[in-house]
Amino acid sequence: MNTERFRARLTGACRGAALLLLTLVALASLLPLYWMATGSLKLQQNAMSVPPEWFPQHPTFQNYQKLLFGSKPVLRWFLNSVVTASAIAATAVFTSTMAGYAFGKKRFPGRSVLFGLIVVTMILPREVTLVPLLVLMRQLGWVDSYLALVAPFICYPFGIFLVRQFMQAVPNDLLDAASLDGAGEWATFARVVLPLARPAIAAVGIFAFVSGWNEYLWQLMLLNREEMLTLPVGVSKLVSSLTSFDMGVAMAGATFAFLPMLIVYLAFQDYFVRGITIGAVKG
Amino acid sequence: MSGGTTRAPRARRRSLGDRRDAGAPSLSPRERRVLGWLPLPALGLYLLFVVGPILAAGGLSLFDWDGIGPARFVGMDQYARALFRDPIFARSWTNNLIYVAITLVVEVGFGLLFAAALQARLPGAGFWRALFFSPMVLSMVVVGLLWSFVLNPEFGLLNTMLRRVGLGTWAMAWLGDERTALLSIALVSCWRYAGFYMALFAAGLRRVPPEVLEAARLDGASEPKLFTRMTLPLLAPVTAVALLLCVTGGFQAFDLFFVMSDGGPFHSTEVPALWMIKKGFNRQSLGYGAALGVILALVVGGLGAAMRKVKDDR
């Protein structure tokens, strides 16, 4: 009985320690974001004050005004990013669902080899394909176009992987029942598979959207015309062109570049976790 | 141990086996025809935009080419140059190894720690989980910008805070100093990714049957012992995935290095992917850049294959 009480206390201590650890780490990891976000609302002289002003005394949108309506088409960049990321998400969902279903539920010649190839490219450095891909885009005349921003990411290996993992867990009986009812392959796919796979599809869509939005290297190398830049590329170029006298605007730029993703994340949190859960089941 | 607890994992295993065996219902010829169509869009694009360029990079690496004029075949010379005559490339691998070692310990370690802490049925577990995962959705560029501000020698948050608490002598140009630049970038990467590994481990932990732990608890195992003896071994498959992702991802690190230091100062944060891009986008060395890319791909692919093999053999 004595040991039991001891153990209870030990467990309590463990929980206390865990809570303390989490709080400390959370504070440390949130602080920089908070500092930047509030910094973007301060006047220049206050943004750089020492010690930092924890609560902006005179919050102002002046920096955002300069950022959004200044010399650079920042709103257009935002729009470019929205178009690119949405198109990548929509097309990646389309291809991933079809391929993932086939890989997960059907047997066809070369299935395991092909799937192995796709898994391999999930871990291969994309940098390798960059130069040839750019040459290809030039030959197609696609430089500085939405097509070139989207096309290389329509086939989304992680999405195929995710849908396949998910489909493998779907009992065959459900599919068999549909085909016994006389539904053809396409009808089964549309009426049974798609509704069943909705959680996986949503996860793929959101992951593809976020990775499309955050894709940097490709956009940086591909884009030349200022009005075709995407938000991350444009903002990073803008910030590196600013002097430290414009720190407030730089912070506003970086904050404006991360806010959309933060909103997407807060809105679709569960799908992120679900996606990782599906993916982690069998690696 | 009671019978109930031993039965649970066994039943679980069986259902996994069923799933694998159940592979495919039998097909009619018509169905076979349709099936060929399903993966086609993905595979076609995959060939065009992934496999094609990889092969093209392999071909390009055998030539000396400025992108316009006639290409000169040089065979394996670019590879010889990379392996024996490019000290910066060698340096970049050392840097990358250090970076991967740091991220491996800190990212995966903290990820596991957070996941275990969340497991302790804390109040607001969902809140913590959401919070730690949130840096994952930020683009690397934004993360790089944010931390360049924080690490700025004059007005950066870190130095300001250090001076504030009387450690002013510690304040330094974190990214401008050869001794701290690599470490700083590695820790920024940890800030972004620890939450991802936490989510991965948390997903794994959720699949650890609670009855098993409960039974061990009843048998008198202490919580730390429970963690090392039961939870960790049960987590082994997830850990293997985490290590694989961390190592293969770590050798492709580019964005942070590009935004925060561009390889400097004095190549102390040069990494292979960055060096490869610098070479590959220089008209004088298109072929050389391709060769560096192929080497990088072979190393990462080899590492990935080796780690998968070790995992499967276990």
C-alpha cells in the first residue's frame, strides 16, 4: 500500500514535470512568432527598442500599408500563391485518389515496383531534377506561367502513399458488395471508394495545399517577372532588399506570408493529425 | 498477466494480416482494362516531371555544357572533380553530417519527449499538440526570415534578451560567426520539425494498447520503466520511420541555409544541396551541378534503402 502511494506520487510528479516542460518549451517556441507579429504593428523606432516592447503601445497598420500598397505588387503575389496552391491541391487529390486506390486495392503487373519507385521519390532530393526541369519548362515555353508552377507537383507521391495506406484498411467486402450489385468499376470508384476515402482525400488536399504554398526553390528558380512571383518568393526578395531601417515592414511581410498558412492550419487541424496517423501506421 | 491483455495484441496482429492477404478481389477482363487507367494520370506526370528529369540529370552530368553551345562529353570527369578536387563540396558534407546529427538528436528526441508528455493525460492535450505542430505549416522561408530577425546581432530578440538578463557578453552575430552559424541553423530546423515528430510519435503511441500498459502497471512497473521497457519497444516501427525521414530529409536541407546564411560565413554552412544549386545555375558548370545532384541523390537514396532494409530485417 505504501508503494502504491509512492507510485501515485511519482506519477503525479511525472505529470507535473511534463506540464512544466511543455509550458516552458511552448513559451520559448511561441515567443519569436509573437515578437515578429507584434513587431509588425509597431512604429519603426519601437520595433527595435531595447528592451523589446512586449505589448505594442501604439499599434499601427502603417507597416502593412507600406507593404501592401507600396511599390511591389504584394497582393498579386498573394493571389498567385492562392491560385498555385489551390490548383496543386485539386489536381493532386485527383491523381492521388485514383492511383492510391489502384495501388491499395488492385493487383496489376508491376504494382509493387511502381509503388516502390514512388516511395523512393518521396525521399529523393528534388534539387536533382531542378535544372533539367527548368530546361524542359523553357522548351515548353512555360516559364513565368501558372502551368509551370503547378505541373511538376500534380503527381504527389505522398498523396498516393496516403490514399494507398488508407485504402488498404478498407474491407474488401464493401467493394465486393458494390460490384455484386452490378456497379461497374467506375461506379464503384465514384459511389463507394470516394465517399469512403473522404478523410484521406481531405488530408491529401490540405497537405498538398500547404506544400504547394510553401514550395520555394522551384518558384524561386522559375519565376522572373515580378507580377508572377508567389508570396514566399516575393516577400523573401522584398525583405532582403530592405535595410534595417525598414524592419517593421520586413516583419509585416514575413507575418503576412505566414498568416494564411496559420489560418488554414487552425481551420483544418484535425486533418493534419489524421494524415500523419494514416501515414505512420505502416511506413 | 491476465489472459485478456495477451489476447488483445494478438487479435490486432491478425487483423493486420487479414488486410494484407485480402489484396485483390478477382477481376473480370473488363475490370482489368479500367484498372490500367486508374494510376495513369499520376504515372504519366511522374514520368514526365520526376523520372525524366532524373535521367536527364544523369545524362547532363557526363557533359561539359554551357546551356546553349555544343556539349562536350567528358565522361566521369565531373564526378572525379566532385570527389577529389572540390574541397568545398567535401566541407559541405561534413557540415551536413553535423547538421543531421544535431537534428536527429534534438528533433526526434524532443518529438518523443513531447509525445510521451502528452501521453500522461495532461489537461488540454489537444491544445499542446496543436501548438507544437503549428511551426510545421510555416514555409521554410518564413521560418528563415523570422529567425534571421531573432538572431540579428543588433536588434534581434535573442541578443536583446541576453543583454537584458546580464549575459551581454554572450550576445553575438549568431549567423555571421563561423562557430555558431551551423548550430544556429540546425536549432532553427529543430524548432520547426520537433512538432512533426511529436505528431508522428503521438500517432504511434495511440496504437499502443492501453490494456498492456495497465497490466504492467498492475504488476508493479514504475512509469519510467514502463516507458523504456514497454512503450519504446512498441514504438520501434514509428521510430524507424522518424529516423528515416529525419536523415533523408536532413541531407536535402536547402531552404533554411539559402535564406539564413547562403552557405557563409566562409562556407561554414555550405551544404551539398546548396552547393549543387550554386553550381547547377552557373552557366559555366551546368554539368558539374548535375553531377553533384546525382551524387546527392545516390547518397540519400542509398541511405534510405539501407535504413529500410535494417528496419525490415529486424
